[in-house]
Amino acid sequence: MGQGVLEINDCGLRVFIGTTEVLESPGIAVIEPSRVHIGTSAQMRARSHPTQVNNQFWRRLSLESLKSANQRCRHHADLAYCHLQEIAEHCDLPEELVLAVPGNFTREQLALLLGIINESDMNVVGMVDSASAAIGDLAPSGLQIYVELQLHQTLVSRVIVEQHATVKSAESVADAGLNHFQEAWARVFTDAFVMQCRFDPLHSGESEQQLYDLMPQWVNCAMHQGEVLAELDDRTAKVSLRQLQDASAPILSRVRAMIENHAESDSVSFISHRWADIPGGLQLVQRMYLLCRDSIAQSIKNRWKELRSDDSTLRLVNSISAVPESKITVRLDTPKEAAATHLLFGHRALAAQQPLFVFWHEDKFKVTPTPPDHPAATVTNHAGRLALRVDAGIHLMLNGEEIAAPVNLNAGDRIGIADRQDVITAISVERYET
């Protein structure tokens, strides 16, 4: 069935035929004495069978022994082999595959992976670093950053783009994976159910599993509507987007610090599509480009002859031909408008280094760093830019236009409500040193 791609990422291994995604399977296993559940079926059992779960086998790919009564699961490499076999059974594999692998795999892990592939039903004809493949069609010249969300960590890769897109380094941000975001959100939803319904979703494995199964829908709803009414076992709890953003913020700040440590002033951070599902993920850094789901597959398709090996010896390609500068369509210019740094209200200019809350008191606007009972909007600082988010049900105006979705604030933006004179102005305060 032609040519395709297998992208290795433990958040979900993905199979593409051409540039069409045909399967995604998370790197999770539930090991029973006589059976192994892996991928999506394991994900649906993981919380109700916590002592049988292994979700580390891709990150720790090795011959390290496992304590398991199942003879099929002697070590992590066995689980990786089971995962590839499961994938092969659930989709029609292309005749030829190119592997896209993360840059934090060691030489020993890559050799082991190729050994596993040789024992599987997959015909792999090439192997490329995910970072160079992801941005090879898009990145302008210079030092660029690729930010890949994995299950247990975030991988930040430095890519030099000239005539080729070449990976120079890849560093992991520990405790900053999808699993950590999910655990942070689960605490928010659990606290909401306990406080509002006196119901603890974590009291049993079955209800905890339901919580994790439904949570992606709830988070997505909150990101689009500002809040969500989460329903579980005939109980309902309200959670706001702000609560989820606050829970995500400590993890995002660690990722942001790594990016800022490696980027240059004109670097663009290309972030994988998974960051769009993280509250606050699209405000990760200022100069940022969100990649499409098929960006890696599209890049590999365009370079198939370059990446395909004619012999049985495969090597990792971490430098691929870059698109000429004249054909680059991604243009991230610094905004002409100065980014806002403070809110001006009356005679006070309030710095937004911490969240600021806009609300009404005695029929007048108020701005305070202390959370009120019923905020109308919240202003937060993301990577030096102020973002305005309106609470659900509130009719707020920005520059005379009603808004509902979160927006970044530029100097001069005016926040108000219809038929009211009170206005909050976003301003930029600059410091000059002599």
C-alpha cells in the first residue's frame, strides 16, 4: 500500500499512509499473567488496574528486566515489540515505512529499536529525527526550536536551518509530559467534585478510570467555552478554564524556561499539534508556530528519495534538505503594536506579573490581584505578553467589539462594557537606563 510513516512518540505512536493518519496508539501497557493489553485498550484499563500498568517502556527502551509473571514481557523491549505488533494488527501497513524518532533516543536505544523492527511485520526503509522532519518544510534560516510533548517529558530540540535543517541538540524537560498535565487537571476536577458534590472520583479504580476517560472532553470544552460542567456518576461539578490554566502553569513555566535558555532573539519555536490541547499551551512563548498534525508525514513525503535507504543498514538522519528561503510561507514578524505590560485604570498602572481580575463592585469597574467571588475577566502573563480571558456569560468589549475567546493584549487596547464609561487601558511601560 505504498509509502508511509511511523512516528514514535509515547503520547501516541502514529501511522500515516502518505500524509493520511490511519492510527494512533498510546504507549501504555496493562500486563496480566496471561495477556497483555497495549495501546488504546490499555489506556481504558490503566486507572482501574494501576499495579499492572507500564507506560515507561518507550522512554526506557532497554533490556532491563521487568517483574512480570507474563513470559511475553521480560523487559521493556518486549513491550515495545508487542506494541508494534498490535499496531500492525489494527491497520493496513504501507509497504514501506520511514521511522520518525525523537532526538532523546540514545544510540543503544536506536539499535535496539531497529532490532525490534527487524523482528516485526514492518518494512522500515529509513529513519529520521522528528525535529528536522517537523520543521524542514517551514523554518526560515537560523537557529530554530522544536518543542515536542511526550508522555513523561517535553523534548526541546535546537535545529540549525541553512541549506539543511540539522538537529544540533535535544534536551528533555523532566516532569513536563502529557501525563503530568493530566494528573494536574485530575486534581482540579477531583477537588471540584469533592467541594461541590462531596464525591471523590478517586475513591475507586472504576470511577478514577471514568474521570480520566472523560477529562479530555471536559478540558476541550473549557478551552472553548471558558468553563465546563463535568458530569460523573450523575454528579455535576463546574470547573473554569482559569483553574485548568493555573494547574498547567507550573509545568508550562519549566518548558518555557528551557526554550528561553536555548533560543536566540529571532528564533521561532515550532510546537507540535498536541500543545493545542493544553490550557495555556498556545501562549507557551511569543515567537511560536503551531504545527499541523501531518507536518512530519508531509515533510517525509517530500523527501522520500532522500530518506529511503537502498540497503538493509539503516542510520538515523538528523539533517535533511531545507526549503529555500524564497519558498518559506511561515512569516512570524514582531508585531508592530507594543505588547502590553500594565493595565491603566483611573490613576493607577497595575503590573500584571501575577493574574489580575476585572470585576464590578457597586456598579463600577474594579481591578485587583485578589480573586473576587464573581470575576468578569482575568488578565494573565504568558511569556511576557498579557492575555485577556472573559468568564463565561459576561459581555465584555475590547476596542468596542464584544469578545468571548481569549486574546493577547497590545498597548492601547481598551477594555469596557457596552453603554458604560469606565474603561481599562492596556499600556506598555518601558524602562530607560542611563
